[in-house]
Amino acid sequence: MAAPGKFSAKEINPLGSLDEWEDDVLQRYPDPDTIAKEKSKEEYRNYDDPARDTVREFYRLNHTYQTYAFVQEKRKDFLQFNRKEMTVWDAFNFLNQLVDDSDPDTDLDQFQHLLQASEAIRADGHPDWMVLTGLMHDMGKVLCLFGEPQWAVVGDTFPVGCAYSDKVVYPEFFKLNADYTDPVFSTKLGVYTQNCGLRNVSMSWGHDEYVYQMLKDYLPEPGLYMLRYHSFYAWHREGAYDHLLDDHDREMLKWVKLFNPYDLYSKCPTPPDWKQLRPYYEDLVAKYLPSTIKF
């Protein structure tokens, strides 16, 4: 055990793989095999121990420390985008440092996984901006390379600054959160107003919000909702937090629902042929994004 006030690496990062939390998502929300071509949905995220004690520990940390103050601190820090400036292709090389051999679904690097997602979207005939959204949706995971713990990078997201919904995974751990008994943050609306719209709500900090803020000037609104809320399962799968939604959120929900299966079910062991695909994606990136992106 680490000294009081300190965390060991295992305590900060209990997951064996950065994406291990998705195993829990897939068991909670199994989808038809319409996108995954080489595996059935039952084969995905198939770890030896289905109980996944590490996932529970991950959410204990996440729900304990994702307070309203923590989120504001991270937004103030990381949304300055003053750590690196890279081309998109250099950014993918940077992201590939997160390759983890413990992922049971694939030994492909991060870029190849994103390419599989974007290729599945393209194969189904969706607009090119959605293909680019698939390619970029996990770029925010570079937060781990800037020293952020897993619980501040991945995981189901949820609003902070108001009462936590029991539709969020492992809601019992919110009792450990300092905001749980706060006289304002513990109320249904908290710091918000009825139907204020998700754009006015602070979400728990992680790769979704970070990549949204990174790309918010470059993609159409439906793509931005896909980026910002693809891990907000309490909303797009459970229907929670309706009191915070406005009509625009309800209209955009269909796009988040459309995107989600491509995120979860596009992994397969066959690597994409990057040599063949490269001209298309270079043109696509150049169409929508600037020559360099700030991180």
C-alpha cells in the first residue's frame, strides 16, 4: 500500500489494458453482429475472469475522484492545448505508444483499430465526415501519455455538478465522492437549470471531452456529438439525465446511437491495408483538418 495521500501505479491504473473497461460495456449492452464480421458479439472482450475485479476498482477510483472541481481543474489545464503540436499522422504515431499486449481482441496498434472503425463506417456508406470521426474518436487517449491516470481518460462518462444517476455503472461508488453530500451538487439540477442542454453541462473528464474540444472547429455537429458523448452510456443507452437535455440534444441522440456500434464492434484480427487506404485518408484529413493539431 502506498503512503497516505500517495497512489501506487497499480492503484492509479488498475486495468490491465487501457480499453479493458469496454469489456464491461459490451457485457452490459450486447449488440447484434451487424458490424463485426469475423467474430460473434459473444467472443468480443472475452477475458478469463468475467468478474473483472480490475474494472470495479477502476470505477471506484473514477467515481471517487471525478468531482466538479476536478473536472474544472483538468479543463483549465488541458484545454490550453499547449503540450504538443503535431500533424495528424505524427499524432497517430504518438498514440501508438499505448499499444497493450493484454487486449484479448487484437494485437493491432491504436491507429489500426481506429482505421478498422472508420473503414466499417465507410463500408456502410456513411458521410465522409463520419468516417473521419471514426478515425479520430480515440485520439483523446493521448492523455495517458501526458501522465493522466486511466480513470481520468477512459470509462463511462457522466455529468458532474449535479446528483449522480443510478443508471451510471457502479453507482454505489459515488458515495465515496466529495460531491455526493454537497448541498448543491447533490441536488437533481445542481449548478444547472432545467433542460439547459448538454452543451452547458460539465461531463466527467476523459478522452471524449478532450478530443471534442480538440476538433470542435472542424467537424459537423453530429460528428462532434459522437466524439463528445460516445461514452455517455447512461444517456444514450439508459435514457438518464433527461432533465438536462434540450431539443437539440434529443435530435442529436440518433447520431450518437448510430456511431456507438462502430466503436465497440469493429475490431477484427485482420489488419487494414494501409498502403491501399492511405491516399483516401490523406485526402480526407486534408479536407477537414488543419495541417497540425495542438494537444
